Amino acid sequence: MRDDFVPFDIARMFLGTQPTLFYLEIVFRTCLVHACSLLLLRWTGGRACRSSRRGM
């Protein structure tokens, strides 16, 4: 094992060794994909409701 590696190091497990900007990019991409998914679900859900009303 390497000398600088400490198993079960809480700070390394939760904060990591990457720069802060890397984590901000991950948060931004996650929010963007989540927003796109919600918009797509709302758009397709609205179309499904409109098409089911025509048969009544």
C-alpha cells in the first residue's frame, strides 16, 4: 500500500481530492439534466392527457 493512502479517511471519502470547481460542474450538470427531464415529462404528460380526452 502507498504511504499517503489512509483507509476509511472520512475527509477523502466525502470531500475527495478533486478541485471545488469539479464538484460545482457535477452539481450544475445534475440540475440541468433534472430540469430537462421534468420539462420533458410535463410536455409528454400534457400531450397524453389531451389525446385521452378526445376519445370521450
